[in-house]
Amino acid sequence: MRTSIARCLIAVAFVILVCPSPARADFVYDVGADWSDTTNPSGPWTYADGLGPITTHQSNWTGNSPGFPTPQPAWAVAPSGAGHIPVWFRSVNTAFDFLPGDVITHTWDGFSGLPGHAPSLLIWTSPFDATLDIVGTVWLARHIGRDVSFSLLIDGVATGIGDSSLADTARSTPDTFALNNVLVHAGGTVSLRFDTVSAAGDFVGVGLTIDATPTVAPVPEANTFLFVVSAVLIVLFCGTRHPISTRGGAGIRT
């Protein structure tokens, strides 16, 4: 009997070793790496203006501008004129103070923007309850005497992180920020807001990375299910190895 119990315990230990429980994983989101010129919203990311997601995509937002030798795809209401800004794009050009791969917005103004479409907004929406670590950079991406402000919001509420003037920033010397251990529910948002503070808007470079750790237990993976079933079967098997004998009228195990 003792030998059988020992063998059962060894079998359970083996199952634990070969079927480990899954570790809780972090999910890392980066606006540049996750960029989409196909859909908006794209996953958790939304490229927006004051009215919501900019759902019109321009294959060549810059037209024949000499500063943009390669046609620039972008999210903007119009390719030129009214509705040309706000705009969001991931650069395919080296222009002004940004490089290919940089995520850029141009903020609203009354010269090329439609009424009610201010400000420029980058929004990340959490797919699940999570604890967030947020890191970002912003900089004024052209220097011709214009100015823009920015602010970071959680669920639409200002965090106190921001800058009323990006005039003294550049790609080489951006504003940087970090906010850790931020609790959000599924559907909660992290937003970067950009407002024009001069007569005309301008380009702003934007970097945003969010490390999200789920705060609820993940759905068991297949190997976890296998572990539970195997352990139960082993216990049941061990429990039926020594039936109770009724010889002599006594309940004695043989």
C-alpha cells in the first residue's frame, strides 16, 4: 500500500513538471511598431481629431511638396485645403525634423482645418483590465516660429504630464515622460492631446509605448487543462487500487 501511494505521488510530481502553469504575460504596445495605414482604429490605437477617429485615408497627403519626395500616406479628412489637418502619419520621408518611421501629427488651425476638428488626439484603448507602464516622447518637428502644447490623459482626465510649449524641443532633445502602475479597466484609455497655441498649427513627433500587465487571471492554456485532468485521473486510479474486503465481516483493506 505504501509503495502504491509513493508511486502515485511520484506520478503527480511528474505531471507538475511536464505541465507547468502558464506565466502571466505583459503585452507591449508601441504606436510606431503597431502603425496601420489600413484601418483606424487599429487594434487598441486610434488616430483622431476632435470629432473622433479619422476614418479617411490619403495615399498622398503631401501632394507634390518638394519637402516630401516620396508620397506620404496619412489619416486626414482631405488631401489639401479645408480638412487637410489635423493629420496623423508614420513618415516615409526625411523632412524638417523627422525621419522615416517617426509618427507625426500636424495640429489643427483655422487656415486648413475644418471647424470642430481640433485637437489632434492619439488614443490607446485597453483591451482588458490592466496595470500600465507608460513611456513617451514628443517634440516640435518643424521650427518656423509656430508652437504646440501637449497633455497626457488617463480615461479623459489630465494627469498633470504635459507642456504648454514645445517650442524649445527637437527630435534630438524631446520632451520625455513616464507614468507607472496605472490601473485601468477594459475600455479605459490613454490619450495624448495636441493643441495649437500659435496662429497656425505645426508638425509634432510622437512616441508612445505602453506595457500592459493583465490584472485578472488568464484563461487556462491547454497544458494547464492537461495537468488538472491527469492529476485527477491519477488520484482516482490510486483510490481504486485497494478495494475494501468484507471477509470476516470487517472492513479491512487487503
